[in-house]
Amino acid sequence: MIFTIPGPPKGKARPRIVRNHGKIHSYTPDATAAYEELVRIKYLQAEGGAIKLQGPIEILIFAGFPIPKSASKRKREQMLRGEILPAKKPDCDNICKIICDALNGIAYRDDAQIVEAHVRKVYVGGSGETTVTLTEIEEAQ
């Protein structure tokens, strides 16, 4: 199963905690909730998106960041060739977390089924995109 999320990659933000009349409440920031919904929509729109994976799963995430407008022509070419990589936020683990959490209960029962995860951050042309590949791993008998 392969699907693409348009726009620059996002990371999972920490829950926000507020006090209201002496009670403590936590909530998911709006930007995180909106991106998780976009991930779910793109998964369901993909061919085979209604399939729920049952066994152990491998997830591959290709996070394509847009090239900064301030980059020179030379740097832009180096970024597109992969000679310069986006060593910047969001962190790989937060990119993986937001995608895995969004797909909980939709692509699989629980993200505990994910036994292998790979995240690669690169620069791409345009406004960026994240490509996700989910593969059910066959267990040795």
C-alpha cells in the first residue's frame, strides 16, 4: 500500500495542557489534528485504502521538504541531487509518530503492529510531499 500526503512534512506536536477551574485538561493542537485527518483521507483515497493490515507491518516514510526560496541556484541543484539533506525540524521520529497515530484503527488495528520503520528526509521540488509505504511482513513459519 503506497499513498502520498501533499505539502511539507509535519511532526506530531506535544499535547497542550490547560487548567480550567482547577482541573487539568490536555488536548491535541489543531495543526496536528488537521494533519492526522489529511493522512487518513489520503490513505482511504489510495488504491486499496480500505484494506486493514493484520500482521506485522513495515512502514517506509519518504518526507520531501520544499526547497527554501532563499537557496541559491547551486544549492537548489545540490538539494535536488540529495547532496544537501534537510537536517531540520520536524524530527524523523515525530514525522513517523503523526503518520502512525493517524492510521491507527484505519490501516491496522494498532500501531504496535509496526515492527520496522524507516524515515528519510530529502528536499524535493514544489511544495513538498510525504510518501508512505505500508507492507505486511510475512512471518517465518
